[in-house]
Amino acid sequence: MSTYETEQQKSKNKTIIITVIVLLLLVNVVTLFLYYQNNQEMSTSLQSSKEELEETYNKLESMSNELNLKIEELQKLGEDVEELRLIRETLEQEKEQLQNEGQLAQKRYEQIRNRVEGYRELLVNKDAEIAELKQLNESLYAENTELKEDQRVLNKTINEVKTNNEKLSEKVEVASMLKAENIKVMGMNGRGTAKERDRYRNSQIEQLQLSFNLAKNDVAPVEGKDIMVRIIEPDGKVIFDVAKGSGTFMKDGKEVFFTQKQEILFDNTQQQLTFLYEKGSDYADGRHTIELYADDYIIGRANFEIR
């Protein structure tokens, strides 16, 4: 081989080597480019997944807070919230999974993300339910207020009627009270002669005769009555002798003495009544008062004097 051919072969080999080196460099450049591009895509994908994960978590967090508010409102409205509490527990578990599992399986993540719309729809439905319940409560409150007002007016009317009836009863009771008319006090001596005087000596009043009639009263019912006589001495003491029919009765919540009593049937005929009382001893000097009672109220008074 000549020197020229040798040089020519060397030049050819050099060219081949350079070509191979260039090709290797191109391959490395392409490989590095593809690797970088792939890393960029993976980084972008990971960033996107992370953002989606955070967005889903934030949605669940917001819905959990809204659900708590709905539970409180429904409790105030007296509704059963046990089912909502169970849903809230599931939601909290899914939040925890999103927060703690960095490499959450794509299938499970998709399931949780899809449930977000279900939670959203649930909250919308509960908003509508709460609005309806509030409207119903307001309507019931208005009806209850109206019923209370009607009850108040009715109670007022009943009380007024009751008061009027009580006043009417009082008027009827007062109007039905008996009244003694033509009261006469006479002293009867030992010979049985009775005279009406302004003053008596003890010798002229061996027996005390009291007569009167009951005034006509169309309001008073026909019924049995106790008519009592109280003979009151000048010192204020009531002449009292159980052996001669004396006793006690209640007047204004207090027990008082009477001297004599008759049980009659009041028949509204202006009936005449007569009482005879023999004291058995001298009367004290001075002015004596006679009080007449029907039941527990006074129906007449009279006086006589001993000198």
C-alpha cells in the first residue's frame, strides 16, 4: 500500500469516527430532551393532581361546615337529624383520607370527587326543607298567636260575665234579704195585760212581747228561715239563757249570742211573728236594744227603756 492510500484510509477512518461521535451526541441530546420533557409532564401532572386533591378537600371542608349548620337549624326546628349525623361522619372520613393519603388510589379519589356533587345536592335539598319548615313554623306561630289572642278575649269575656254574675248575685242576695216592719215592743204584766210604752218599770214587764211582720219581697225565695232576737242590755251584754232557747250563730265569721229563735217558712205573705220572753229577773235600768236577724243578717231594730 502506498503512502497516499495510507493517508486516504486514515482520513476515511477519521471521518467515520467523527460521524459516530456526532451520532452519539445527537442520541444523547434527544434522550436528554425526551427525559426532560417527560419529567415536565410528570411534574405538571403531579401538580395538577395535588391541586385537584386540595380543591376536593376544600369542597368537602366547606360542605362539612354547611352540614353542621343545617343539623343545628333542623334540631332547633325539632327535626330528626340522626341520618345527617351519619352522613357527616362519612364526609369527615373522606376528608381524612384526602388529607392523609398522599398517593390515594385514582379510583378511590374519583369516587370521593363524584360524591361531592351528591353532598352538594343534599345541602340544597336541606336548604329547601329548612325554608319550608320555617315557613310552616311561622304559619303555626301566627295561628298560635291568633288562638292565644282569641283565648285571651274569651277569658276576658268569661271573667266579665263571671264578674257581672257575681255582682248580679250580690244584688239578688241583697234584694232577697228580709225586712221586719211594724215592730212593736210591749211589756206584759202579771195579769197578762200588754201595753206599749216608752218606759217600763220592772213590775210592768214580767214578760216582754215583741211583734212584727215580714215585708213582702218578690225576690226572696219561699224557704225555711231562722229568725233570731238579740236583747242587748245597757252595758252591751246580750241576755242569754240556754234553758229559755238562747244560743249562738255565725255573723261575719264570728260567733255571736242570740236570746231567742224561731224557725219559720217564709211564704212572702207579710206573715206576722210574735216573740214572748220571760227574763225571770229584773232588767237593768237604762235603754235596751232589740236586734232581729234572719240567718246571719239584721232585718230590724227596736228599743225599750227600764227606769
